[in-house]
Amino acid sequence: MYKLVRFAAAGLAVVLANLLPGQITETPATVAPGRFLIEMDALSLKINRDGGDRFTAWGVATTFLTTGLTANWDVQVGAELFLDQKFDSSGLTERHSGLGDVYFRTKWRFYADADTGTSIAIMPYIKLPTNTGGVGNQAREGGLIIPWEAALVGGVHLTAMGEIDFQRNDGDNGYDSVWSTSVALQRAVTQAIGLYAETKFGKSTSGAPWDGIVGGGVTLALSKNTSWDYALYRGLTPGSSDWQHVLRLNWGF
């Protein structure tokens, strides 16, 4: 039973490290005043194996709604509408499912150069523990994201970000900081179809293993304001899921 609990905790840490919807690497672009943007992980699946143990997590409709306050400043609210986590270890099974947490974020794009296509933003966030069914912890958490982007030659677009998250520790008596960085390269193939490659690495001050993933995806623009995105990621380190599948929807109005 102790092994099952320990494996379950490790699996939950993997989920909490990758909660935000949309492509992993945030963009510094902001939503204009009077406009709204819905970013949804319509369906996500994470699978992790450790010897004979197996962790599987499903997410449905993890959604952020964003609107602009000024040309360079927007506010966002997000919710994990359904999470399901299953742990199998040595013939024992533990399963949790329910609503997830609620997030509040804001983004300020403080630098933009139209000539080079370079821009930088700062993006603090806070998580409120609203989860049910044991799918998360009961702690307030938060962090800071700094996204950056630039236009490269050949129609390639580069996006990168640095992030620090403050997560409640296992002893529930303080917080660990998790430092991470990610990079994505994107290119349009046709007017409607695009491809991207992406990688992310992170490390916690708790002493947990490095979290590292690499993958890629394809985007399909149905209109100027609506697009779908499918991504597949492969874990590179013991601290990450072996495989992650994500189907995303972006809808502006």
C-alpha cells in the first residue's frame, strides 16, 4: 500500500506540473479590449509507467477565458472542469475523479518591436483549491510566467518562456519552488495548417527528479478566430509522464 501511495503522489505531481491549457509555451500576445478568447484542452491523456506500476490521467474541458483591459493587458480565469486519475500498483488500484481547481491570471506585454516581431510579457497567476474527489491538493498556489517570442527566417516563429511555480510541499507545512523553461518552434504549412515542435524542462527545490518532455503538434485553422490543435509529447526524465496526448480548441469572439 505504501508503494501505491508513493506512486500516486508522484503521478499527481506530474499532473500539477502541466495544468495550464493551450500549447505549453505561453505567448506574450494579449487579447484586445472588448474581445474574448477561449483556450480549452478539450481532451488530454497522460500515461506513466514505473516497472509494473501505471498512472493514467484524463482531463476534459480544462478551459481559460481571457479578455483585454488595454491593448497590452488582459485578465484570465480558468477552470479544470473534469479530471480522472487512476493508479495501479502490485494488483491494487486507486482512482479519483471530480472537478479541478480554479485559476486567475493576468498578462502585461511590456515590450513589442514590430520590425523584428519580438515581444515580451509578464504573467502572474494564482490557483484556488476548488477540486473535488481527491484530484488535487487543498492549497492555494501560484507563480510567475515570462513569455517571449520572435519571428525567424523562413516563416519560422519562435516562442519561449521561463516560469516559477510555488507548490505546497508533501509535508503540507510550506512551499517548494519549481523552475522551468520551454521553447516552441512553429511554421505554417498552408493557410489553414501549421506544425510545431516543443520541449520543456523543469526542476523542483523539493529534490524531485527533473521533469523533461519533447513533442510536436499540428494546428488546423477553421476560421480567423477558431482553430484546433493536437499534440503528442514524450517524457524524457523519471519526473515526467511517459506519454501525453492533448486535443485543444482556441476560439476568439
